[in-house]
Amino acid sequence: MRKGMIFIILVSIVSMSFFGIRFMENKETIDMKEELAAEQFIKKHLYEENGLIKTDLKGQSNVYLAETTGLWMEYLVKKDDYLEFKKQAKVLKLFKEDSQLISWKIDGNRKAPANALIDDLRIIQALEEASDRWGIPKYRKMARQMGKDIVRYNMENDYFIDHADIKTKHKADFITLSYLNPKAIHFFLEEELIDESQYLLNREVLVNAPVSKNGFFPITYYPSRNEYEFEREVNLINQYYIGYYRALWGGDVSSLIRFTKESLEKYGGVLYGRFSSETKEPAVEYEGASVYALAILMCLQAGEDDLARQLFYKMKELQVLDASAEYYGGYINLDSLETHTFDNLLPLIAEREAIDEGVFY
């Protein structure tokens, strides 16, 4: 009798799990948020049948970045696209070899020999959020497995470091501040992969980083020397990543917001991609969609909704919005067909976030 009852209970659990997952798949498909134009461009022109996404349409069309997969996964969680996320979770295997570290690039059939912490942490964040959003424990388990190897190979004396050689496990001796993803690092604390003192130590590297006389953040920190390093030519992608992550951790980003407002006013609403750290003058004549996207994410986190809205409309000016055009939805130069997945995925995430936050209607 007892054995029979146990058998019935086990069958019930298995049945509930199976039908629950089937129901959830159908539910998430129905309840997905709308497909945005940039997503249509990515799916039509950059998306491969196996789930990998091309880096561009020209010289790097057979190059696939872990950065791209992580950004795509981050967007899919925000969109509630469970079925596509499920596919991307399997794509991760293509970037792995003999550990849970993610090779930062696949070039043809060759994997790069090192990881990049920023990619691994972004993927861990996406897996954790997917697990919480859809109630799927295996994604949290995947994130935890990755986290264990990050702690083993991408930490040195309690500090996260940039990268490690996947085969030899040789480590870098510095951390790029734009790699310190607060949501992912908090997951490490929740899962007891790091302790509170390690968590606070790495938070302080970002939140307490000094600001230059012109309001820019340093790009690199060397733990062994307790030394920060600034860029001579400031890349705004790095600055806004640091600003966004710093704001997520409750840090002060007023200097970068002030610089943003001043630059938009001085240069006719344009944010150029690079600036001189000494003169605060543009070092290049181009603007990038990813710069606007990261600035939007920082502003949303810092409560600067009006500035986020201004940046949003400026970003959208760089997008092909003619629905009848071949490259509709893309952030692409139509004359040269120059584009990059980064410059499509980050705006896609920023747009989804702006819509969800009610900044853009």
C-alpha cells in the first residue's frame, strides 16, 4: 500500500511538472510583449538558424560574440520570450569547452582562448532573471555553475578580474570598471559564492572610484596597486556602462549626467562617441546608437526621465523607420551597410526598458 502511494505521488509530480512546463510555454508565447523594429531587423538579417547572431553583415558575418548572446538573452527576458530564451540557453554550449567559462568569441569554427567577465556576468544575470520570472530552477542552476568557475578563475585576492585563459587559467591583474555588473554580483552573494566582505569590496571599486576634473570615471582598477587608470581619449560606451552600473549600486553619477546635458546643448543634441579627457572636446565625428542606449539606461536608473526621453528620440533618428525598407528596424548605414549587433541590441534593450518605464509611449 505504502509503495503504491509513493508511486502515485511520483507520477503526479512528474505529470504536474510536464504539463506545467507545457502550459507555461504556451502562456509565455501568448503573453510576450510586442516585437520591436530592431528585433525584426536582427531576426531577418543577423540571426542564424542555430541561434547564433552575426556580428555584422560584412567582414565579421562569421564571427559570433558571447556579448551578443548575453545581450539577446537580456532582451528576451524583458520581452517575456520564453521559447527563444530556451533556445539561447542551449546556444551557450557552443561557447564552452572544458569549464563553465564562456569563450568571448567564435570565429568560424574557432573559439577564442579567453573569456571576458562582462559577458559571463551578463549571461548569469539573464539566467537568474529568467529563472525567477518563469519559475525554472535549471536556469538558476546554470547560473550558479557558471558562477563557481568565475569565482575560481576570474577572482584574485577577493577582487573580480577581467579575463582568464580558458585552458591555462592564467589571469589578468586588473578589472575594467564597466565589467562590474551589480545584479550578477549580487547573485553571487545570494548563492553564497562570495561573502559579504567580498561583495562590498568589489562594489566599492566602482561606487568609490574617483572622478576626473572633467567629470569622467576611470576605466581600469589594479587591485595589487590600489590604483585607478583613466583614459586619455574617453570612450562614452565605457563611461555610460560605468554610469549605469554605478547608478544600479546607488552611486553618484551626477558628473556624467552634467556632462551629457552640457554636450547635448553644446553640440546640437548630438553625443559623439569619444571625447578628449583633457579638453572635453569630441575626438571623433561619429555618434553611435549604443552610446545613446547606455546613456538612456543610466538616466532611467538615476531618475533623469526627461533626459532619457531626449536621448531616446535622438537614438531613434539613427534607426531605419521606413516599414517598407529592406533594412527596416536596423541601426545601419544604408550606403555602406555598416552595422554591428551591439548597436542594435543595446538600443533594443533601452527601448524596451523605456517603454516599460513609461518614458516612451
